[in-house]
Amino acid sequence: MIEIKVDMTTCQHYGQCVFEAPNVFQLNAEDHLEWKATADDSERENVEAAIDVCPMQAISLAD
Amino acid sequence: MPHTQPEDDVPVLIVGASLGALRTAEALRRSGYVGPLTVIGDEAHLPYNRPPLSKAALSDGVSHDDLAFPLRSVIDDVRWMLGTRIVSADLDARIIRDSNGHEHPYRALVAATGVRARRLNFPEAANNACFAVRTLDDAHALRASLQPGSRVVIIGAGFIGCEIAATARTLGCEVTVISSHPVPLARPLGSELGGEIMRRHQAHGVQFLVGRTVTQVAAGAENMNMVTLDDGSSLECDVLIEAVGSHPNTEWLRDNDLNLESGVLTDSQLRAVRADGTPWPDVFAVGDIARFPNALYDNEAHAVEHWNIPSETGKRVGETLSHYLAGPAAVAEPAERFAPVPSFWSDQFEIHLLAYGTLVRADRNELLHGELGDDCIFGYFQGDRLVGVCGIGMRATVMKYRAELAATGQRV
């Protein structure tokens, strides 16, 4: 398992992460980010790509 | 598969130490290049994120640690030469030189020197009250001057000018924006959306002087500046901020067989091209200075100053260059065409803009969703073809158009 952190004081809900890891990140009806705090190891590469494309650099992996 | 270059200790050099350099270095290593790799940058800092410079870095104050990109273990053995400015290059001899006269030979060269803020250079101005914002040091220098009640004049009403206006106004400054165009942000966003953004700024108390240019800035008493406009009017300010676009850092590449008009002209592999159109096999450009043909847009070459482009071009160059370095047998044209969808965003007060595509290609735009005074989305068309989309709010809907913009090119 991987553990995903998003700093919600930094996140601006741009949604760029949604394209890279749609199984982990999504925007809800109010355009706010929702994400899974844990995911299968198979999502690691996608989450790392999401970390890279976040304009606010708000996403990290706890490990 | 990893490959080695036995007796070859001449490094790959990346010039410029920002996001494009970081993504290039990562991609080189991930694609199997294990030889020496050096990044040379003139700033004192390791790569950091620039969008907060016009926002949180001015309002909250942030350090390099807050903005630094994480350095993944895959680039642990990359050498960083910071605070070193490259001033010239000899592409035939494969050597570049720094401002101290030292020569740096290379095996392959990646130009990632980006752009700098264009400056207006008013000879009579009080220069310690004149600012531009491009680097972390710029933001730190400006921050101390943005005090409640400070009179701030911003020349230029593009994204940087408007973002700084919102940040300074939120800090309690008296803010005036001078725009040579009648409507802020009209060139990228069109007059309707640009006008709406101006109205929202005005509702927050930002003043606009539009259709005006600055003819003179002269130092006054107590480190103030007197700004004179082309209609003869003038205004006094404590802080003058120039937000009048950018200039590519390509001077160090002069006197080589390159096309340096508006950046470094490249082929679709991001290889710098000679005057006759043939590419240098070992010279690449990434990021803001790469004027590359985008398969999305009829392969017309443009430099694109949006945040995702350094990453997209850096990854592409890392992969291509790694194959080149592996030797002739391994050289193959990448199967995938290079067609990144530009994306950008901007935060000004409660206005959150999100856009995809190349809006400046459009010959018309129209409201697609919502209402102008509320959340809304505009579409940008070249003929009948959608070339860009921009929304205030409604992000989930804006994002749905990204797939359409990416797919449009695939018909070609």
C-alpha cells in the first residue's frame, strides 16, 4: 500500500492530478479535490506523476 | 536497459537549473543514461516552483525550502553547479564558457535557461523602488515594500501584473494598474472575459488606467517615483512594478548556427536546428525558450510559457537524448508524436482561472457555460475548431474539454 498526503492549505483544486491518477484523485461537484489516503502499490507511478504535475506541489507520498 | 560509456567522462550539460532541467535530468536517468550529468544555473537555488512568487511569496513570505521541488533519488548523482552563469557556447567544439572564463566541454547540451522579466529601464527612476518578479530573490526584494497603504503602480496587465495587483491589494496597498491595451488580459482571454476580470479587480478597489503607456519615471523625494503617462498625467508611487512580459535567455548561444528568434527553434524532438533546418544531434532546448513544433497545431513552431511545458519538453528530451547517447544502433525516432496540450491557471482574489490549449490562436471566442458575472467558461475557436478553453470556476467541466483539445490534433 502507498499512503498519499495532500496539504489542503496549499491545494488550489486545479485538478491536474486527476489526469495522472484518476483512481486516486477527483474533483467533486463543488470543484474541490477528493482523494484516497491509501492506494494499492500499482498506483505509485501514477501518484508520482500527479506529484510532479501539481502546480502547488501540495501532494506527497508518506514513506 | 542501462548502458554505459566506458572511457567517456565528458558530461551531458544542462544549462539553467529550474523545472525543465530537473525533469530532463530525471528522464535521462530513468531512460538509462548513467554517465556524468551536470546542471549549471546562474541562480543560487536548486529548482523551485515559480507560480507562488506572485502570490504566497509576496503575501505570506516563503523560503526556498517551501518552494523547492523534491529531488528524487534517481538524480542523486547529478552534479549541480549553482551561481554559475554561462556566457557563450561553441557548438562545433562542444564547449561552453562561464562568466569567470572557465570552459566546460560537453557530450550533449540541453539549453534550459528560460526567460527573464523584460525591463523598461527608466534612467531617472529611483531603482530601489522599481521591481519585477521572476525569481525567488525578486519576490523577497519586493515583499518588504508591500505594506498597508503603500502606493503601488503596476505597469502591465497580463497574468503576472494582475496576480501581483490582487496580492498587493489584499495586503492593503493602494494599487493602480497601467495597461497599454484597453482591456487587461484581452490578448489571451478576449475582451469579454478580460473585461469581467477587470470589473472584479475594480470591485476590490484596484484602479486601472487603460489604453495608456508610461513615458517617464523620475525619482522624487523619499525614494518615491513620479510616473508620467502618454496623456501628460502623472501619479506618485512608493512601489513601481514592471510586469511587461519576458525576454528569452539565449544570448549565450549567439554566434552559432541556430535560429534564436523568440527562443531556440527546434525540431519536434526538441533538437536545436541550424539555419538550413537540419538539427544538431547533440543540442536540445526545453522549457520557456524551446520554440518547438506542436503536432496539435499543424507543427507550427512556438515557444510556450506555461507551467506544464518545462515538464513535457524535459521528459521528451531526456528520453530522446538517452537513446542518442546509447549509440547509433539505439537511435530510433520516437513512436509518439510530440503534442503537449498547454495548460495554465491563475488566481486573482476569488477568481480562479483554469485554461487549456492555445487561446492566442483563436480568431473568436464565445461563452460556452455559465454567465459572465458568475462562474463561466469561454471557448476559443480558430474557424470552427476549438483551440482553447478557459473557465472561472467550473473546473470539472473545463477539464472535460482537455480531452477534446488533445484529440483534435489526432485527426491530422
